[in-house]
Amino acid sequence: MQLSSETNPIGNSFTELQSVDSTNNYALAKVHEGMAYHGDCFFARQQTQGKGQRGKTWVTEASLNILLSIVLKPQFLGVFQQFQLSACVAVAVHQFFSKYAGDDTKIKWPNDLYWKDRKAGGVLIENVISSRQSAVGSWQWAAVGIGININQTKFPNDLPNPVSLKQITANNYDVVQLAKDLCALINNSYDQLKDEDFSIILDQYNKFLYKKNEVVKLKKDNRIFETIIKGVNHSGQLATQHAVEKDFDFGEVEWIL
């Protein structure tokens, strides 16, 4: 029987897995089997088919990085408020990484983790939306997948700009302990999302936004253009300004770095 309570602390149940295809796949399987509980965390030492945004893969060496999925039951949010959860997690991930890597840590819209101009991690949230007539559009479950480069120092040549915490600090880390620390920070941020105005989280998100107030290149369809990043609004749209102000939805434009 699934617990409907959202009061279970995130990370209170922390399962270590040796190898899975994808921690998000594993977490969602638990949901569909009726064996998932809000706050469950699944950490894998190895992923054979790790997933990134927009169908990309997430390739890492075994036992060197954070590969984590968290099961949440965000029923206090509407389906149209998915960005609020995304921002909540991104702010916590930033807080976690910047503790070690410093002020060059940024949130790249929508929820990638960057250090200077290099990618240190990312977040992929997959959802279960109720299709029952009595609960049309009800957001039942979220599997929050998080990958962060920790101790890895060699990456595939086809990755354009990876970086790890070890490369930044020259230190080795206990990846399991760091994953548990990250769960605690996400729990705090999630509680804030439930109990307070989302504007507080959004302010933090924009404070650490990658390339804010800088000229960047974006690609829309086959057109590459320059624009200034102004921030991200409550709906999760990227606000830009060139000749005119323009907001973009996730997936509408790509970064050209």
C-alpha cells in the first residue's frame, strides 16, 4: 500500500544499488508496482542506460559520482506548476555543490549544474500524471533524477564541457555520504516550497542563474541569434532581451556554448 503522506523526510529511506539501467527507471518501477513512498531515495554506483534531458544519455564511471533518484508526491502542486519543483531541486543542488566548488557554481536554465562554463551535473524529472476521470490532470508522482560528477577525472571525448568536483578541488569524496547530504538539502528546499511563497525559491534560482545579464547565443529551429539573459519567470520561461523582450519555453531554444 502506498503512503499518501508527504511528511516523510526525503532521504529517510536511502537504498544503495550496485547497478541499474537508470535510477529513474528503477524509481518509477517502484511507483507502478505500488511500492513507492514519498521521500524514497535510490542511489546507484553504476548506471548502464543513464538518462539526460531531451533523450540524451548520461554516461559516468562506476562508483565515482552521484547517481540518484528521489520519489516525490507533489500533490500540493498543479501539473502546470512543474517548474516550481524543478527550481526547488536546482536551488538545492546549487547549494550542495557551491559549498565545495565556490561562487563559480551556477544554475543553467532549466536545471543543469554548471561551474564556470563547464557542466558538473543535471536534473531530469519524470512524472506520473493521473488519467482517472475523477482526478484529471492530478500530479501523482515525480521521479527526480540527479547526476553530479564527483570523483571522475576522465570523460568521453564527445562530451563538450564536463567537469567534476575532484577536478575543481583536487580532493576525493565519499559519494554515498555526499548523496545523503544532498537529500537533506533537497528536503529543506522542498519543505520551503510547500510552506512558503515560491517567489523566495525563484529569487534564489535567478540569483545564481548562469549567464544572467550576459550576451549569449541561442538556437531556435535553424536560426542562431544573440540575446541577453534577463532571468526566469514564475512559469519557468527564460526571459531574454535583444531588440525586444522575449520569453522562451523549455525545449524551444538550445544553448550554443
